[in-house]
Amino acid sequence: SEIIKNELLEKLHALNEKQANIERIISSYRHTWDIFTELIQNAADAIIEEFGFENINAGKILLEINNEHRTINITDNGCGIKEADLSS
């Protein structure tokens, strides 16, 4: 039906917009390590937002490098990202 077609077109448009945003973000980095620097900076910003400068020691950033699985994990206990803000 026409309603389903319009809903699918809207979802496709939203997906294309998110993909374009991701491509724009990735192209802004000059070196592979810039991505990790950005993730660590985002973790620090989330900790400051969650705990403030006065309680910054409550914040934790964990950097795990697993050579065997060729993975790098960066986790923090900051405020996180609201689902509505993910695409930006």
C-alpha cells in the first residue's frame, strides 16, 4: 500500500542520512590513531559531564588492547550518549 511505501522511503532516507554523517566523520580524521584519540576525548568529556570537575576522580576510562583478537576497547563510566543524539 502507499502508506507502507512512504514509511519505507522515510526509513531509507534516514538511513542514508546516518551513513552520510558517518562517512563525513570518518573522512575528517587524518590518521588512524585520530579515531582513538577522539574516542578517549569523548570518554573524558562524558566523565566531566557525569561527575563534574570537582568529582572527576570518580570517572574511569578503560583502554583494553587485545593483540590476539586484534581489538581495542575503550569504555568509560561517563554519562553516555542519548539515543536521539546518536546520528549526530
